[in-house]
Amino acid sequence: MSAHCISLGRPNKQLLTNQRQGIIATLQRTLTHAFAIPTLSLCLIISSANVYAGPKVLFKTTKGDFVVELEPEKAPKTVENFLNYVNANFYTGTIFHRVINGFMIQGGGFTKELQEKPTKPPIPSESQNGLKNSKYTIAMARTNNPDSATAQFFINVRDNAMLDYPSRDGFGYTVFGKVIAGFETVENIKFAPTTVMNRMADVPSEPIVIQSATVQK
């Protein structure tokens, strides 16, 4: 019985060269595709961040600077009102007149002499916007009337879930942005020694003055 042998013969150099070039081209296409997807995703993430970033306001104070980013999509009336005061230089020369470590720091309504500045008409509450009174968020101060906010604001120095809608009063407090830079300034302010002045409690013993508040371009 004869055996059927398959001869491999001598290798075809041109064929091997073509095959090698084909393999290299395939690998190049695969690697290009693999790295293109993450790059595209990163570009989309960066673009999205730029598109949805809100207005930023720089506060310069006697305790340092900090920056807040506003959320007009969530609190359009509140942000518009706040920016109107900022652009009118209303906050220049006002103080943080109520500082409670472990709760919040409040300002934007009184001078160093504890004289309340006249304001524009109050705005309606937007506390049902889904934003929470988390640490370093900025919210509007108000009276017992939920639609009484004007110029005064406060920055939460801890998570204050009890201020979120609906809160104990059925309304809560409107959050409209957050601190994104200058956290150490907020920390410095919250540790300020306080006293009682003009029948007002929790007033910093040494005035903490807002020297300016400007929209960042």
C-alpha cells in the first residue's frame, strides 16, 4: 500500500511577504479602532462638561476668595435674581453676618454696621428643583414665607438634609449652585469667633467683608 504524502515544497517568498503585510495592516486597523473609541468618548465628555457648565461667580472676601458655579437649568429665576445683584455690585461691602459652624454661613444683606441694605422685590421659591442642601452648596435665605428670598444667601458647611424640600415647613430652601473653588475660605469663615450684636446672634466678632462678587468670563 502506498502512502499518500503531501509535499510542502519550498516556501513562496512573495506569498509570505503578502501575508505578513496583510497581518500588519489588520493589526493597525484593529489598534486604531480600539483607541479611537475612548478618545471620542473623552471628547464627548469634555464637550458635555463645557456645554452644561453654569455661570461662575468669584467672591473676594477678607478671609480669602471662593468661586460658586450656578445652575440656571434647575433654578432659573433664582440664578437670574442672584446675577442681577452681582452685576449691580450689590454684594460689595456686605458681610457674612451669621456664621454657625456645623450648619451654614450666611451673608449678602448687611453692611459692617449691621445695616440691612434695601433690595428688589422677593422671588418665588424654586426649592422643588431636585437640588439638595449638601455641603458647599449655595442656597437662598428667606423668612418663614417661602417666597420671600431677595439678596441674602447661605453656604452649607455640612449636609443639611432638613433644609431640602419639603422640609418641616413644607417648602425647604432653594439651592441654586455650589462652591467649586476656595473651599479653604469657606472653612476659614465657618471657624470665625462669633458674638451677639444689635440683637443678632452668631455675628462674627471681626467683620468678614465681601470685597467684590464678579461673574467670571
